[in-house]
Amino acid sequence: MTTGVDSERPGAGASGGPGAFRGGARVPREDVEAREDSDACGGFGAREDVEGVGDFEVFRDDWGIPHLRAADALALARAQGHVTALDRAWQLETERHRLLGTSASVLGAEAVDWDRFVRRARLADTARRCFDRLAPETAAWVGAYVDGVNDGLVEGASRAPEFAAVDGAPGRWEPWTPLGVWLSTHILFAGFPTKLWREEVAHRLGEDRMTLFATDGPGTAGSNGWLLSGERTASGAPLLAGDPHRFIEAPGVYQQIRLACPAYDVVGLAVPGVPGIAHFGHGGGVAWAITNAMADYQDLYREQLRRTPDGGVEALGPDGWYRAHAHTETIEVAGAEPETVEVIETDRGPVIIGGPDADASAEGPRAISLRHPPRVTGELGFDALPALLRARTVDDLDTALDRWVEPVNVVLAADTAGGTLHRVAGHVPVRPYTNRLRVVPAEDPAYAWREGEAAPQPRTGTVGPGGIAVMANERGLAAPLGVEFAPPHRARRIRELLGGRTDWSPAAMSAVHTDTLLASSRPLLSLLAWAPGLGPAAERLRDRLLRWDRHMDADSTDATLYSRLRTDVVHRLAGHPALKGVTGADDPWRSAAHPALFRPWLAAVPRIGYALESLLTVGLLPYEDRLAVVAASAEAVAAAAEETPPGPWGELHRLSPWQALPDLVPDGSDAEAIRPGLAGDHDCVLSTSGVPGVTDLFARGPAARYVWDLARREDSRWVVPFGASGVPGSAHHRDQTPLWVRGELAPVVTDWNLLHRTPPHRTKPHRTPPHRTPPHRTSHHPEETPAMTAAPEPVAPALRPAIHEQKIEGFGTVRLVPVDPAADAGLLHGWVTEERARFWGMADHTREQVREIYEFVDSLPTHHAYLALRDGVPAALFQTYEPDADPVGACYDVQPGDFGVHLLIAPAEGEGAVKGYTDALLTAFIAHVFSDPAHLRVVVEPDARNEKAIARMVRIGFELGPEIRKPEKTARLAFLTRAALGLA
């Protein structure tokens, strides 16, 4: 038995194996290198028969969250696609239609505007381009995910009532579909329509007013994230936590999942339709999270287009007129006539507004094109996704993120070795600052991108002052890359809360997640305090709100009263002559110059509501005018409150999620579970964002919450607004909603023994090239059915029955499973031929020789070989034998109850990362041996030169015996008795 770095196992003939095994043909060096390269990239190597490598295992926790285990990364990607299709079939179908611009064919006329934009922006074509530029191993990985989706869609659709409601069936996914899902999900993330609004403001109110409604005071709702170093936590290890704030959709935009294979074991929040875990993950050794960097990386160009005599389109560029790409597509519309759309692309990018036939006398530009990095470079950043899963340290993560493209994010990360990371990741083109602000002329070369260049990505490797780092979309690390950012209130409040103690734990993080202080209320309340000439009712309102603690709690009637006052002030500002050019009949959202899809960005009242803090503090209106506006609002709100007293904030401030179809749930479902009322507001840490001045309902809020614990991953926490299942009526459709409303989180379960195993899935081997439909077979010989002719499929180690299973605190679950010589030959060959395994005696063996040796061992009733799996991942080779049936029996006096063992620790990334790695494995091995009362003494025979292994055995209780001479080595016997362990 040998442990540690200098692991050993006697070679041919050492335990009865035939010496002839040394005479086999050597594997060509190039084959070995190909295997090593595949291992180096986490098993992502592309192979023709990849679709036949499809075994995977599905477990679920008590919340229905899938935990997936597979033999390699490709099988795992297929498993992720398959499970997502079962749980989220309707959501996947909705996303597929959204990226193709075919939503109207299912949802009707209300979806035409989106379809028109997607077609004109050429998102599907961009996804194809980006897929074609993927590294081959990444393309195979994405393709495996797509295969899993297609495998599961029919079954998933049979569970989802939405398909019956629209009388539809799921469509087939293409290899590039996940990239299209990513594009359509994030195409509006950088907010390019805001440039249309600024253009309207400059035109109507003057150039100096262009940034009057800048969102720094305030902006769009955003995400929170924070990292605490060990000096501020109870465990002494970092904690990483936060909550992404996005438009909340049902089913949710994030999918809780665990992905485990020999290359990695990661828990996190996946995007349904996209493989891997991009934004929020915990790989055991390293954890990461993101927020929107608020960077500006999409440009709008004012195009001059003209129609040619043959019906084509020409565009004016820096070098004159040239032929632009143009073609026509048809949008099918459920319940209505089809619509056509002309798709035009200039050298800047696809034309998304207007065209050559637009009315030249109409208000607004005739044509606008969109330029964004994936369309220009053909890169979307998907090559980073597998690397993120494989990351073991923040350095690994940092390297992976260098390949990130879109959206541009701020990243926080920490690892168990004490490393931290705070950086921006993504592609921001280098071009004039004016491009960030507004629509620029296409024909002017001054506004061109600098080809092949990207802005530097700011980063720091350290946690901030006091062991705290915060990211909340504020003007911070990403400031050089954007124009408008979120106000600083959330970031300041999070730092204030975190700085109040040094014993933070995962359970305590709820106090930060759910904080409701509304710091942005200060300017309005300050004006209210000094408002002149108030009547008695308004005086009472003023006194009440000035005593209010400014927390937007769900049970607070003061919060409701404040919201009423804010709404009235917004509308009075909208009626003020100073803003007349963009309000009332002149409101840009009423203009036909822009597609209806962009009207939310062009509406004046929401803009005023979001920018209220700025508008009440800067010089738009004289101070006296601002006081008068607030005083008038106080009078009106006070009078209304006398008639209708305010109710609790949570009764008005209810979730209004986006759904492709109305709820399809059994009758009698609890309305509170569907549209719950919550605390919080736009600028609270609990950023449940309505539209100030328009509605108290909110559609944006925490799309998930997470706490990643770097001390013990099993102490991590997470929650989503609804549940793990997207199937209406399922037990896990909305079972997390009560937790989410209360600010509580569910445990991240990592012990496989505590999970519920579903029947294992084994995919059928395909003989056709990946992603192609096999030809229809009209007949086959009855005696040659696939079941009769197919070769037995190997079973992945994680799916084999265990002879021993043991949970070791702080280490994981160790399972001993039999070696399959054919299936495991590559794995074992990789282990035994490394320099570190020189004492094992098989350094010069070929893969075939290794397979033959273990086939011989497998044939012996007295000798056995097992793989030791740590949480499903192969960690060691463990062999047992009966000494009196082994050559070692001739070298010493074998006693009744003697039982021999050999141990080879796998090439250990984990050994350096987990203290006591080998000792933990030894605990399991010894427990297994002595679980048989017939085994009285363990016998080992390490190479006498292996001082490290011998010292380790003495330390754990082995008694050294004599040196013995064997044909292949001089060995040192050692014995461990039951009595030495107190088991006698």
C-alpha cells in the first residue's frame, strides 16, 4: 500500500500477472499526446462517436434541483441539455422562437415588434457566425448540450400544458441555438435605445440637456454582489454573495444546477438553453459571481440609404455609396396575415430602424444601424464557458474571463487558497466618446471603431478596504467604459451593513439581501421639510414622513404614503414648462419615428421617475420652483390620504413577472404564490423595481439569491423566485416562492447520499455525424435488432454500484466501485505512467498492456481492483489481494486474517487544495477492509525507497516489518491490526 505523491503499484507479475504483458506493442506517441490534450481540456476533445458516450446520472434534492453526474464533460453537457428540456421545455421553445424571430407564429400580433427587430438585427445569423468560430472542443461541448435538449424535448413537451394551449410541438434545436439564446437574452442589456432618448432630448431641449436624465441619479435596477475576506467571516474563509436583478420571468431566468464529472464539480445558476454555468458558480476550490458593468459597447449609426433601380439598397459610407446587403423575410402571425420585413446590413451593421423608403419629411432619422462586438468579430465568448467550469483558482478564472465578450460584467471571485479577484470582463470597442452618448453619422470616418482593438479591462486582485468588496452597478471599477451607472446608494448601504460585524456566516447574509433602506428618498424629503405654506393635513403628512425610517418594508403604510407623494411629484414635473419639449403631446414615445419596441426607453414619465433624485437637486428648476412642486404634491396626497388611508406597501408592491402565456395552473391556486407582495424599491438593496410615477407593481427584482461559502461548500445557500421546474402544477413549480418572499435561502446540498436518485439515463449510440438527422430505416432483419447487435456500452464509474460508500466530514463522499478494465484503461494508463507513479512499476506500459493487466486481475477470485471516487470523481486506485494467493506470501509468514492492499493516489489537483486529502481516502479504505470481521490485519509492501509513504503509514498506526526482496523491487512490509485502531 502506497500513498501520497510517490504512489506505487507493482507492475507485471507482481501480483500474479503474467510477465508476457511487458511485450505488447507501444502506443504511438501521437496517440498519447492526443489523450493528454483531451484530459487537459477537461474531456472536451471532439470524437466522431461522441454521441455514443452518453451515460449520466440524475439526482434531485428536496427542492427538485437537478444534480448531474457523468463520465466526462461531453456526457455531462448532454445531461444538462436533457434535464433542462424535461424541466423547462416550454421555456426553451419560447427562447428558440425569440432568437429566430418567430414568436408571433405562436403568440400572435403582440410579438411582431420583437420578431421584426430580431430579424433586422440578424441575431440568428450572428449566432451561426459565432458558433463557426468556436474552438472545436467547445463546439463539440455545445453540440452535446443541444443533443441532450433534442433528446428530452418530446418528453418535456408532454409535461408542459402550454404546448397544448397553443396547439404546438417543440422545434428542433441547432448546434448554434444556445448562442442565439444568449444573444437574444442580452442584446438589450447595454441599453442602446437610451441613445435614442438622448438624441430626442438634445433635439427638443437642447444639446446641454442631453444627459439631464442620467441614471446615476438614479438608473435602471441592477445587481448586487459582495465579497468578504476571511477576516470578516465566522469561518475565517471568504464568503461571496449577491443577487442579480433582472426582469423576472416565469419560469425563472436562472436554473439552479450541479454539474459533476471527473474534470470538475460545480454548483451554480445556469441560463436555461445555455450549457455550463456562466455567471454564478462554486467549483469547490473557487467561486465567482458577476454584476452588469454598465459598460457601453453597442453603437447606433445614422445611415443614408437609397433604393437602386433593380430594387436593391445602397448605403453611404466614408468612401461613398456602395451596395448594401438586403433581403426580405416573412413573419408568420398566429390569427393574422403574415408580415414582411426587409433585412438590410451596411458596413456598420444591421439596420434596425427605418430604411431607404422611409419618409424623408418624417420626424427622426430615416435609418439607424446597430454595431455590436459579436456581429463584428464573430466572437461571443463561449470558449470561456468550459474554462470557467474547470477553474480551480482565481488565476484560472481570470485567464478564462479574458475570453469573455458579452455582456460586459464586473466579476468578484475567491478561492480556498486565499486568492481574490475583482475585474471587468468583456469586449468594449475603442471609438470616440460621442459614440457612447448618441447616434453618430455612418459616413463620417471619425466615428469608426479602431479595428482589432478593445478597451482594457480594469481589474484588481485584492479585496477592498476592511476585507470588503462590493459591486452594485455603480460608477466604480468599470467607470472608464460607460456613460450612465446606477446611483451609489446600494453599494454604500451594502458596505455599511457588512462593515458592522466580523462574524458573517451564510445564514446571516439574508439581512443584507433584504435591506429596504431607500437612501434616494432624501432629496424629496428634504424639500418637503422646507415646503412653505402647507395646510394642516399636509403638515401632518410632512411630520409623518419626516419621522419615517425610510425603509420600504412590506408592512409599512409610511412607505405607501411616500410612494404616493413621489408619484404626484413625478407627474407635476412632467407638466412643468421646463420639460414641455419631451412631455405631453411632445413625449417621444408618441412619435412614429421609432419602432414600438423601443418606446419604453422613450417615455418621458418613467425617465422623470427614474431621474427624480437628480431633477430635484440639479439646476433644471429653480429651488423655489422645486419647493412649490413638492408643496403642491403634499397638499394633494394629504387630501387623498384623508379619504383613502394608505395600506401596507406590500399590498400594492406586487410582482408582475413576464410570461409568454397566462398562468396554466390548477384551479384554486394561491394567488399570493403567483403575484406575491414584497418589500423593497428601486434604489434599495432589495431592489424590487416598479416604475416611479407609473406603477407600484414591479417586474424587476432578485432573479436569484446566492451565498457561496469557501470554507464549506455544503454551507452555501441559494434561492430563485419560483422553483426548479417550469411545469405548471409541478410540486417544484413555485415551491421556492415563500422562501424568496421572506428573504430566506435553501441549502446547497453536496452530499450525494442526501439526494434522490432518478433512474440512470443511457443515451443510444449514434452512427451518423453529430447534429444530422439519420436516414429513415424502412426495415431491418428481425434477428438483427439494435439491442442484439450493439456492443455492450461501458458504464461510467459514477454510475457503478459501490462496494463501500462513506461520507467524510469536510472532504466529501468516497465510493469504491469495481474497475472496468476496458472502460478505465485510459484513465489508469494516464495515472500509472506519470513520473510521480514511478514506484508503481508500469511507467513504460501501453494502454493496451494496462488493460490486459487489469483484465487478468479481474479474472482472479483472490485479487480485486477498485476506483475510489470522491463525490463521483475518480481519486485513487485501490487494490486488494489475499497474501497467501500472491507472490508476497512466499516472502513472510502469512497469518490468518491477513489482507493485502495497494493504493495509487490519482494525479492530485485536489491534494494540494484539500488538507488531509490522502488521509481522508485512507480512512475510507481502512473502514472498508475492517468492515469484514474476517480481516484482522492489513498488509502493505511499499518500495523500500519510498520513505514518504512508509513514514505516512507509521504515522497512522502501521507497524514496520522486515524488508523483503521481490523480482521487481526491494519492499518494506508493514502491518496494521484491528487492535492498533481500537477495533479488537
